[in-house]
Amino acid sequence: MQRLLQGDVGSGKTVVAALAMLQAVEAGHQAALMAPTEILAEQHYRKLAAWLIPLGLEVAWLTGSLKKREKEAVIASVGAGETPIVIGTHALIEDKVEFARLGLAVVDEQHRFGVRQRLALKEKGLFAHQLAMSATPIPRTLAMSYYADLDVSVLDELPPGRTPVTTKLVSAARRDQVVARVHQACRGGRQAYWVCPLIEESETLQLKTAEETFSRLTADLPDLRVGLVHGRLKNDEKAAVMRAFVDNEIQLLVATTVIEVGVDVPNASLMVIEHAERFGLAQLHQLRGRVGRGTAQSACILLYAQPLGRLARARLKVVFESTDGFEIAREDLRLRGPGEFIGARQSGLPLLRYADLQDAALVEEARAVAEDMLRDAPEAAAAHLNRWLGGREELLKA
């Protein structure tokens, strides 16, 4: 299996991954799940451990922040084949991590990893299966899925009880009104996120920073408990803030994109994204997916600064008009280009002069013809491929 599981934010991809991992373990193999951030990896660990430990399965946790002795113990247990399931971050693809019999490699939020990073986990096993999961595939992945590199499965429904998120575009000049909206929501018993693109002030990018925003909102809203989380905090500090937010001890969480994936707080019904014009489509959609996880009506406010460039305006228009992750991915493909099909560049102008990758019927027909040709006339297929590559066969190894 070399499969991409596409499912919108909150559609239940983790459940599918857990079932696949159970099948691998049942067949006598190990399974690994790699997530891009420690916050998301820890959430997966807690969820999967709660499901699988009662079944008598050991679930290990491996990340760069573990103490040396703990890390070495996990690596030894995994290498000896004593631990059937391991969940972690990029630490899983370090050279010293070896698996006794890795049968399934799961990569969550796969668009956050490089091409070679995704392959590195799979190659820890001999002929290991790979399940890549994404709520908003990057253009290159979307294009390559049509190109037989990946099979595609789709989860096209959300769990019952989820409420649609209302998206609003608001100029930064109306920031005070947005602060008042946040105050009203939090005083009404709800919680809110305020997302910023930078941690501290930059001389080159005059954007509202997380630390400055935290100070200002703390002063503007003295009756609310405001928290701050960003990537430079120590892991235990980050975990403490997130736990306080989950427990409703913090009503307003100021954050960078570390909360882009994996944070699940049903009581949070409002998100403000500062300088939304600076974010990519995948990020905006993922961030918006942090709200609307409960039964309350939720909203996402995209604060933007003038003047808006053409591409920034187009991105904001897409997110404003659609909450469908698949539609957003298609628009991302149209705006950014699919990147390389052979190589590792993840966006840019396509190599094809006339074909449109979004013409699914034509691509499916071409794929069927290619499979027939590989089966019935492999020498002709090889000659055609060599002619198309133009002497760049080494790129296939990448």
C-alpha cells in the first residue's frame, strides 16, 4: 500500500489509521505513526494509547524532547521488536532508530513533511506499507496522486454533530471590533484562539507578533484569562498552556501556527487569524478547523492588512467562499501549480504544456493506458520513459 487518505478536518482519519495499524500488528508486524509537531504527536499518542492499551498492546512515544535514557529505552525496545506500535515526531526517522519488522508507516499531515522525510520512515522497514493522511493535500501531492505514485482514499463526510464554521474577512482597521467580539464570546462561556504569524518583532516584516498581541490583549481584556503558546516555548511549558486551555482555565489562547493541527477543544468557537494574507491556503483551512468541533455556532475571522496583493486576495477569497478541503486543494493547485512529478519541488509551473491535471477523466484514462503498457509492452514503456526523462533517470531514485 502506498496510499493517500484525504479527509477534511475532523473527518476521522485517525480512526482509519488505528484500524490499519491494528491489522499490521495482528499480522505480526510493527506500525509507526509520524506527526509534524510534538503537540499533534502527543495528542495522537494519548488517543491511540487510550484505544489500544486496553487491547493489550504496548504503545511507545518517541520525540526529540525525551530524556536521553527514556529515548534510548524506547529505541532499544522498538529495535528488538518488543514494542508493536510507536508514535512520534521526526525523531522516528533518525538514523539510530531501527525497527525489527516495520510493516506500516503512517504519516499524518503529510503536507508538512518533505518528500524524502516521508520516504525515510517507510524505508525503515522492508517493503513496508505507507498510509499518508492529509486534510488539505499540497498541490504536488494532489498531482502525483493522479500519477500512480499514490492510490487515493477519500473520507468525504464529517462526523455528526459538527457545525459549519462561518468565515469573515475583516480589515485590520476594525481590530477593536474584533477584540470586542472575542470578549463577548469568552464572557458567554466560550473560548477563542488568536493566531499570529510571528513570535517576536521582526525588522523586515512589520506584523503583529504573538508576544506583542498577548501583552496587548491581556491589557485590553483584564477580566479574561489569556494564554500564550509558540514554538520557542519548552515542551513542558507548551503542554501546560495547552492543558490549561483544554480544561477551560484559559479562555483566550494567543498562538502561532503550532496549533495548526491536532488541537481539539470543542468549547472553542471563535478563531481570529492576524495577517491572514500571510498564510497559505492549507494553513488557513487547517487553522479554521480548530473551531466548529462542538455543537455551538463557530466563526473564523481573517484579519488582513491593506494593500492586498493579487495572490493574497485570491487565497482569502477561496477560504472565504469554501469550507470544503478538497475544493481548497484544487484551488491551491490552480494558484500554485503542481510542482515536479519527478523530483522534489513542491510547487511551481507544471511540466505539461496542454494537459490539465484537474481533468480527472483524462488522467484516469492515461493511467489505465500506462498500466496496460507496463504489463504488455514493458520495453516500449521503458523507451518512452527514457525519452520523456531526457537522460535524467537518476531523478527517479529521489
